[in-house]
Amino acid sequence: MIDAQRFPLLAHIDSPADLRQLTEEQLPAVAAELRDFLIESVGKVGGHFGAGLGVVELTVALHYMFDTPEDRVVWDVGHQCYPHKILTGRRDRIHTVKQKDGLAPFPKRDESPFDTFGVGHSSTSISAALGMAVAAAREADPRRVVAVIGDGAMTAGMAYEALNHAGGMQPEPNVLVILNDNRMSISENVGGLTKMFGRMTASRALNAVREGGKKLFGDKRGGAARFMRRWEEHWKGMFVPSTLFEEMGFHYTGPIDGHDMHALVNALRTLHGLQGPQLLHVITTKGKGYDRAEDNQIEYHAVGPFDPAVGVVKKSGPGKPTYTQIFGDWLCDMAAADPSLTGITPAMREGSGLVRFSQEFPERYFDTAIAEQHAVTLAAGMACEGMKPVVAIYSTFLQRAYDQLIHDVALQNLDVLFAIDRGGVVGPDGATHAGSFDLSFLRCVPNMLVMAPADEAECRAMLSTGHRFEGPAAVRYPRGSGPGTAVPSSLDTLPIGKAQLRRRGQRIALLAFGAVVGAAEAAGEALDATVVNMRFVKPLDTALIDQLASEHDAIVTLEDNVIQGGAGSAVLEHLAATGICMPVLQIGLPDAFQEHASREHLLAEAGLDRDGIIERVRERFASLLAQPARAIG
């Protein structure tokens, strides 16, 4: 429970209705308490940190000026939603965030009526808010709809599709877009839009002139008013170098200081009564109020538990390298050996392991901002001209560029390597970030080579294999570290489509794909089963599958991917096509969105740890295991 002596105002805010009972003069004190409580709470359990600190004042002002949840507030991405959760009845549960059965790390509709739209991926807020505004208009409901989007999320094309639609609609939709400009997403923002926002200053004077002109000239259809608007567009260039939002049909206000509570409340009070598409531009600082987070915004984007008085303490000792680090080292080594290699990331330099590459090969490093579709087609264009692009991308984000993967890369059989991080179970970030579907949606695409490593050394070898493969290739690896296999410095490749027999056993053959091979080996020992590291999802080692089918009584497929259409389904399809009829048990991720919990818990929940595999096999094949083994050969 919250300490009412330390947080006298916040302790009595159980919903925004309580917040609205306070005076406007009390709001800065509420923000100060909220910021201190957030620092203390995240310090205890970890979670997304810097983005929430940056929107404390904005969150307070929004819930103060709008009648939430009747008025809809849609948060983009959701990294910044912890202050929102604290003010909307979840204050005393914020310490459970990202934990099993605890609060979700992002807005989630079934968690609270104040979470109007579930998010986790970027740049969806304006589209969702526009849809809500259209629905309100059809019902003649006066409720207001607000989308809060960061300047990082504004680099994605979907945001502009929504702006273009909203700005051209008749009748005009009543929607307010708040552009939270902090010059950051997870990493520093890049691209022309970021440069434009950097030039957008001093426009308070412009807004004062605009509002004065409206009062002076009255009817906007009159000649004087039309002249005023034309003059405004020319004069605006002195203050706001780009008229992008106005040209798209939005009334632009700002920029204003996003940490000035009085300015925020006044701006929202004015905009609350205006009709049509509105855009409020606020300038904030990610990590505001915690010096270490302000000074190191990337490191403090998301943190584990830490002492706020000390800050995040880096782990001592080298430890096991993560798969992300394996990829980053391989990329630099292969770039040194092959001048045609380029590295591409959609705004995930740190998360995808490209920091070192960006420093050592800056002329071959391309950060496309949050633009997954563009990143993939950019790679396709490079490949057309003889380059060998590597697209480093999370599994969950590759979903956003699926058409480009098929139409622009695979259809043209271009040499693009997809280094797919966070494949399979991800853990505390929950269903929005799970990489549960990639094996299914990759293996059905013609020309694709699809690989899943069992360990660190195999990951490096598969990356080299995919890079040298003539055509599109994907290496899909999990979050975190592997079993600890030593990684060679060579750039050797693997024979394409050849699996690896890990253990010779009886009756049952366990065919394991990727990160679950270790659990399969442990289960195989207990079951005296044959264990195969399949390595390749496409093409399958069909010769070995045929041999195993002839020597065993049953086959079990194992994968940290959904069962539907996954690697196990590929095995079944082959058996059916060749007329082989035998019992097959598929163990994989369930036909459901797994919620946030540790990666280990989610694997166990799906039956993909040692004990789960043993239990499932014994349950399915109890009578078979009780029989004597048949002779082989």
C-alpha cells in the first residue's frame, strides 16, 4: 500500500474522478508525488521507466481535463503508461507489473476501462482514435477522443495514413492528437522528420496571431479570413519550418513545454472545446526528474530492479553471451570479410545488437526508424544491385512487414538475410511482443530458407549459411542466452537441409527445432528416446525423417512456435505426402495468446521444458512405452 504520509495527494487518488476534485494549483504537487512514486515502484520490480517519467505532467493534465474513461485516451506503444495506470485505480498493484498474474506492461483493454485500446507495437494510436471518433459521431455522443503519440512513433507510415485520412474527412472528426516530442524512441530518433521537429520552435506567437485573427475577421469563408490564412502560411515559415500537419488538415498548436502544468492545462482546456482534427505538440524530456535517466535515456528506457539512490548497476563479469550479442559479433566479422554486407534495423540498434556494427561500419549501417515495411523493401532494393543486406528485426515486428517479405523479397528471390531476434517465447513483455508465429508464416513462403539454432555456435554458423545462401534466408533465435556452447571465430556454414542426430534411443524419436533442443535432450535421456536437432525448418531433412519413421514407433515434434502451421506441421505434411502412417505428437505453443510471465514459466506452461515433455509423451504413448522395443534393421 502507498505511504499516505509521503504521498498525501496521490494516496487519495483512486481514480481520475478523485484527481478532478483537486484544484489546478495542486496539480504540480500531484505530478511531483507521482514521479517520486514511479521511481520508487519501478526501482523495486523493474519495468519501462524513462518514457513514463517523461509524461507525468501530461498524464495528470489529461485525466484532469478530460472525463476519462468516458472521454477516450489512446496511448501509442504504451511504454509510457505506468503513470496512467497509477492514476486509474492500479496504484497499489503497480509493483506487480510484468509479473505473472500482475499488471500488463502496456495498456490492455480487459485490465481496465481506462485502457481504451490495447497496444505494444508503435504508431497505432491515431488510427484507433479516429475509429473511436467516427463511432462517437455516428452515435451523436459528445465524448472526446485523444491519441498520445511520440515523435519516434511518428516515423512510421501508419501514423501518416491515419493523419491523411482524418484530415480529409467530411464531416471533420473530433479527434485530438498529442505529439509527445522527446527526441527519443528506445534509441535516438533518426530521419528527416526528427530534424523537422527540431526546428519547430517559438510558435506560441503564431498561435496568438492566428487566434486573434479569427476573432478579428470572423467568418472563415470571408475574403479577409481567406487572406489571413494565406498570410499565416507564409508567416508561419518564420516560426515553424514545416506546415505538414496543417496541410494534412489538422489545426496545429504548439510546441509547448510538456512539463509546464499550467501551460498543458490551458492548452487542453482550449482544445477541449474545438471541433475538427487538432494536433498539440508538446516538448518533453524522457526520464524527466531522475537525473540518471535524463543523462542516459537509452539505458533507462527499461530497467530491472535497482536502487534509485545508486542507479542501475551493470553486472560484473562476462557471463554467457546472449544470442543478440552472438549476432552482433558475427555481423561485424562477416562485414570485415564481405564488403557487400549491409546492416539494417527499424529503430532497434541496441535491442538487435547493432551498436558495434554502427560504430565500426557506419557507412554500411542503416536505421530506418520505426518503419519495418520500408526496412525490408530497402533491403530488397540493395539486393537488386548486388549488395548482401542483413535485416535485424524482432520476430513480433517482422509481422508488420510480411507483405514486403513475400512480395518484395521472396517473390524476386533476392539475397536478403533476416536475423530474427526474440523468436518464440519472450516473457515479461507479454503477448504483444511474443515471437510465436514466425516459423508458421515463414515456412509457407516460397524460396525461403528457414533455420532455428539449438545453441550459440550453431546460431553463428546459421547466420553465415544464410548470408551465403542465394536467395532469402531467415535465422530465428530466442531472447537471452543459450546453453553456453563455445562460439568459434570462424565463418563456417552448415550443409543446407541436414539435421543433427543428438541421441540414439528406442521406440520414440523427438524431433526438436531451435531453442527447445536442450529440453528435448534431457527428456530423451529419461525416456530413452532418439533426439534430433532438426536445425532447418525449411527445407526439412526428409531423408532422416523417413529413416526415423522406419525405425521408430512414434514421432514427437517440439518447437517454441504455435503448433498451427509450424515446424511440426511440416513434418506431418511430409509424412502424409509420402504415405507414412504413424503416431505423431506435436508439442508447441498453445492456440492462445500467452500473457506476461517469465520465459521459463511460459515454456513450462506449454509443456516445452524437460518435465513437460516427459509428461506429455508418457501420457500419449503409455501403452507403447510399456511394450518391448522392436528391433531396428
